[in-house]
Amino acid sequence: MQLGLVGLGKMGFNMRERIRRAGHEVVGYDRNPDVTDAESLADMVGRLSAPRVVWVMVPAGDITRQTIADLGDLLDEGDLVIDGGNSRFTDDTENAQALKAKGVHYMDAGVSGGVWGLEVGYGLMVGGEPEDVERAMPIFDALRPEGPREEGFAHAGPVGAGHFAKMVHNGIEYGLMQAYAEGFELLEASELVQDVPATIKAWQRGTVVRSWLLDLLVRALESDPELDDLRGHVEDSGEGRWTVEEAIKHAVPAPVISAALFARFASRQDDSPAMRAVAALRNQFGGHAVVTAGPSSGSGSTQS
């Protein structure tokens, strides 16, 4: 099968290679001349035989929306566009409607696997019409992990369902990572546990908390046992926020995912105004000690 692939960054580059290893032809386009196969978006489209299938793998938001709009001007009736980035599911309806007016089909695909996907495969959650899913199935089969299709691929529903599923997937990921992180900190704080990396590594087999994320934490601890080389500053790429927003919209309690998102916000504050308020209140009602900022360095001193 032939595929056009727009966006050859960390994910797209490896996806192109994995699809090629499965025997398919991929014509990739990227602004980076060192990795692109085509000189332009139009050149990429021109190298594909109709009916074409084009996979978009660029950052979510305006870049994705503009790329899909540009493809709408270049593609012909019967062609298919797949958005495999982390777009918000609400964007999919607008993209699909804009392309439908030109006779171009549209699908959304949530893709999980990160930089490891080249070797182990990508988990896929897609949204779209059944006939479009079937048409692109050779590509999905090339990307997904080996083994039963249903364990690495799902046709989640109509357009938008794939990105909604990926949004929830990433929300769950927030909670899992936060739980592992809190466990790591508690082990570090204990005077009893003398080998934290070994303890966490022992959880990899036979325990109910074993997972790929745990394996990645073990890998990180092997190279930096106390994680001293890192700052505790964590960004969020959007999916966690959207998951919490949808939980509120549907009145679904999601305290773990919400707390994990707010913990990321807290990580970006060198000096939390909220925690200063808590310290002030504790001092006011109970006379508890507070740490005051120094005149210039910001280092504190304890006072009652």
C-alpha cells in the first residue's frame, strides 16, 4: 500500500520506518530537508496514486488545522486524510466537514507508543467510517504491535472517537505516573528503605503494579538513582486538561486524574502562593512555625 506521511518528527520518523519495514511505500514530507522525501506538500501529493491516503503527524492545534486545510486544496474526491496527532476531538468534526465538502474522507487516530513504537509497535484508537477503516487497515496493521489485532487496535467509533479515546488514555497515564512518582518520593523519604531503585525494580515481575511505565521508571533510576539530574518541573500537553473538562461536562468523578493534573501545575511554582497562604493560616491559628524568605537569596529562616 502507498501512504503519504506529513510530519517526520520523533514519532512520524519512526512510523515511516516501521511502515516501510512492513513492505509499504511511504512518501514523507517534512519542513526539515534532512528527513523529507518530498520538496513540498504538493510534491508529496503528486507522487501518490489516486485514491490517496495521507497521514498527518504534526503538532496539535493550528498547525494541524492548516495542514489539513492545505491538503483539502490538493487532494481529489475519494482521497482519505488521517489525523494521527494529539488533536482535540472537537477539531475532528470541523476537519471532517471541511474535507467532506470537497469529497475527501477523514479519520482520526489516537497513537500511543512514543519513541519506542518503531520496535514494539503503536497502540491505535481510530474514529471514522467503517469503509475508511478497512481501507487503511494495512497501515494500521503495520503500525500496531504484533499479536491479536484487538490487543493493539480499536475502531472506537465515528469521527472524533479515536482522539477522545486517546485523550482518556493520556488522562489515565497522568494518574499512573503520579502514583509511581509519589511512591518513589515516599520510599526516598523513609529511613528504613536503603535501596530505592532495587525496591522499585523488584516490582517489575509478579506484582500487581507492574507495567511498561514502571519499566521506564526503573530505566530512569538505573541511569540516575536519585533523579538528581532532573528538575521537578512537568508540563502538560493538553490531553489531561481536556480529560478533566470532559469529566466535568459528563459529571464523571475523576479525582485521581484531576489531582495528577494539578500536581503538574504545582511543579512549575518555585514558590507557591497557595502554599504561602496555607503557611500563613497555620501560623495565624496555631502559631506554627513558618519559613520566611531572605532579603535577597530567597533562602528561608524558621520563626514562630
